[in-house]
Amino acid sequence: MDAILLSSGLRTLFMPLSLCAIIGLFCSILVKRPAKFSAPLYHNEDGDFRKMLQDGYETERDKIFSIPTSNLPMYIVPPKFLNELHKLPEKSMSFRKEMYDRFLGRYTAFASNEDAMVKSIKVDLTRSIEHLLPAMMEESDHAIAESLDLTSDSWTQVPLQGVSTRLIAFLSGRTLVGLPLSRSPEWIDAAINVTLNAMAGSGKLWEYPAWSWPIVQYFLPETKAVRMYFDKTAKMLAPLLKERKQRMSDPDYKPPGDMTQWLVQHAKGDPWSLKYHTRQHIVLNIAAIHTTSGQLSNTLYELAKKPEYLQPLREEIELHAGPGAILTKQSLFQMKKMDSFLREVQRINVPGLVSVNRMVLSPVKLSDGTILPKNTSIAVAADAVARDPRIWGNPSEFDGFRFEKLRKTPADDNKYQFTSINEESLSFGHGRSACPGRFFAAAELKVLVSKIIMQYDMKLLDDDPGQLHGFFEVVGGPDPTRNILFKRRA
């Protein structure tokens, strides 16, 4: 009898597992295998991807080479081909498909957004920056007081990346969903931590064979956390969407200019679908918070390391925005020292060693006769370009006002702005898939940096080990364990 019960129990247990295995095997057949493409492979025993890319960039110059990233093989295309790639349609070469495949968006939400989100950022958000500035400044005051929370006038250690991430989460949330939801601790927690778990989850999944991903996703803590944050975000958005829909039935109602409203306007299907809004907001948080907070951390770190820049920046703020740092669209443009400092920080501490990532969706023939096969994963060595002595004088030297000086030549004023994209500035990408939110990110950074340096002094710890920014393979970011010192100004 016991044997019969055991046999029945095992059948009950293994039948769903067998079904999952069959589904997983079927899904693995659908996983596109990376194309085999002949190009020199650069690698080293230390796994130093920065050196691999620098060596390949210097040695190959105008030729394609490859690097052994732990998931999809990556082929590095010389910058001379950027204009050719820029002209190709999305059906031939796709940024979104590359990000979706590389970071396993089916399980992590990476790049799983719809076109409505991109249009909302590129058109509505960018056009609304001037209108949004008063709310951003108000939110920066709240965020700084809440996140820094310095009650004494003595030097106080502050966890740099943790604080920077919260500051950006507050400002982004104010624009994405507005008050009071944007200040909810649950919203801030989900906005910050969904990205951390999505990144970690994609890395963990790549440790398993592709056929097992549909099964393994249910057991990994990181991918389970991503699903949890989906559920939490949906629950938080549901009342907002219900209220907005009800109010819009009133012909006299004037809806706010926020991301929720723009997503409603640009939706191709049901504009009030909770699933649709949840996914767009999750992807927005993945895209918007950690790259911008990394830039903020590096900027504050460089100011603490080089306090001689504080006074000229403060003088510029007072000149164009007053001692209270009341910023307008015009003053954002006029603060060329601030703009230059942000860009030099980004040049020295690139958010990624590569940029202009694309997945080849149909064979592409380059002008030198090279044919990129379908399913080839390509990128450009953005860090090597940023440190190329053929482009920059003394590229290893930090010069906070480098780009302000370069912009004094009228013809170069647009070329050397923080948000500019060209063959020499690739951190925001290039072409039609360049970061559409870079203008909003620049406004956030200028508002926060202006407010912070007008209120606080900062310096490094006596035992600071140096070099805040680091890389895991090709992805860059600040060390989250590091502190710097803040003190309220007299």
C-alpha cells in the first residue's frame, strides 16, 4: 500500500516538472543562437574588460574585434561605421532587441517596453522640462532633507550611492506618477530595487542552459523579486489609474502633465490597462534611476575629491539662478561650467565600457565589404573613445571645465554639451536609439547638484581608497559601499 502511495506521489510530483521541462525545451529551440562571425578575440587572464577593449581599439583601429562577455559574444565595431549604422532601420538592427536578449527581458523586464513609452519620453517629457522644473526643485528640497538628514553642523559620513539613488528616485517619481504616490516608501523601494534584482537575475539565469530559463526563473530569488515588484507596482498604480480615468470623464478636467497621462495618450491598445502601465513604469525605473544616480554619485565624489571646483560652480549658480538655485530652462543652458563638469565626470567614469549596442536582425554589409550576420551582437568601445589621445588632450587628466573651454568656439557650442551625441561622445548612445531621457536626466542632475553644493560642503574620508567607479565586465557603476563626508555650510 505504501509503495502504491509513493508511486502515486512521485507521479504527481514529476508530471508538472516533466511538463515544465518540455516547455523549457521548446522555448530553448526558440532562443536565437548568436551568429558565428570571424573577428580577432581580445581577452586576458584577469578578466579586465577595460583593458581588452583598450587593446582591441588601439590594435585593430578600423577593424572589428570581439570580447568574451559571459552571455552573448560581443563584436566591437569601429566608430567610423556609426553613420552607416545610424541610417539602418530598426528592422535591420535593434537596440531594444539587443538589450532584451542580453539581459533576458522575458524574465527581468529589461527593454520589454512598448513604443508608447519611448514616444512619451522623447516628445512629451523633453518638451515639458521647463514646466516640470518648479516641481523638480520642490522635490529636490524634500529629497535632500529626507535623504541626507544632517542634523548637526559637523562632518557626517554619508553612503554616497545609496543617497544618490534615493534622490533620483524621488525626482523621477514626482514626474512619473506624481504626489503622493511618488513619496511612498513602497514606491521608492520598488523603483530602486527592481533594477538591482533584474540585473542580478539576468546574470544568474545565464549560468543555466537556455532551455531551463522558463523553469529556473521561478526558483531564483532575484527573478522572484522582479515578479514581486511587478505585483506591488500594479497594486500601487491601480488606484491612481482608476481615479485618473474617472476624472477624465469630466470635460472640464485638465489632466496633469505626467508620464501616466502621456502613456494613456500614446497607448495603442487599452490606455487604462493595468498590465500595460505597470510594465512601462517598471522599465522606466530600470532605465531612469541607476544610470542617473551613478552619474550623481560620481559627480559628488569628484567634487569632494577636487573642492577647488566648488567655488566657481557656486558663483555660476548664483549668477544665473540666485543663491536659492531657482533654475529655469534658460539658466540650465547658461550654466556651462556645471554642464562641462557633468560631461567630464561622465567621460572619466563612463556608465558602460561599450555603447551603441545593437542586435543585427538581418545581414548588414558595411562599406568595407564586411558582412554582419543575423543575430550578431555589436557595440562600440565608448570608454576607449573617451580616453583616446587622438581626440582629447591629456585624456587621463580630469579637467572639469574642459568642455566649457571647447564650447567657446561658436561652431562647437552644440558639440560639447553634456547631452550631445556624436562620434566622440557615446555614453548616451548614438542615432535614433540614443537615450531619449538624457535631457530630463541632465535637468535632474543640475537641479540636485546645484541645491546640494549651495547647502553643503563635502570632502573625502582620510582613508578613502580612491576610484569610486568600477566595472563588471562592460557594465559600469559606483562602489555602493563607499561613504564621503558632508557638512552643512554656514
